[in-house]
Amino acid sequence: MLLRPILVAGALIAAGLLARSATAADAEAGKKKAAAQCAVCHGIDGIAKLPEAPHLAAEQATYIIKQLKAFKSGERKHEQMSIIAESLSDADMADIAAWYAKIKVTATMPQ
């Protein structure tokens, strides 16, 4: 029974660290990094250029960081993303995530 509170506390701490790294990130540095490494597939504007690539515009920074870390660790596998994530530092990931999270997306309902 003691293990459950410890696991919950660990998860909360990890979530806080992800959130803190995302808020301390440099979106402009992320834009430059995204232009060099992400734009071919995901677009500099976060709108995917390839049908199999997800849109990243307005995505939560913590989600992007979590996915990049999963690619880097091998927890999540993709031929290209695993290679790209391997070269990214934690700061790079936070900066890229901050850039894509900063983009605003609007939707128009059909008439």
C-alpha cells in the first residue's frame, strides 16, 4: 500500500519537470531547430507536409517533449524520428516543443 503514494508522487514530480522544462524553453531557438530538423515532415508552421506525419501546431509542449524522449529512449520507434530524437538534447526538445505549442490554430465550422 505504501508503494502507490510513492508512484503517484513520482509521476507528479515527473510531470512537473516536463512542464517546467517546457516553460523555461526558448521558442525562437526552437523555431530555428525546427526549421533545420522538423520542417520537412512537420512543417515550420506545424502543419504536416507528409500524410503520415502528425501536425504539431498548437500541440501541448509536454506531449511533444514526452514523445521526443520516447523516440530517443527507444520506448517508441520510428525509423526517422528515432534518429532525429537521438541527436536532440533535453533543451532542444523543450525549445522545439515551445515553438510548436506557441502556434495558434483556428477552425471554421462548415456552413
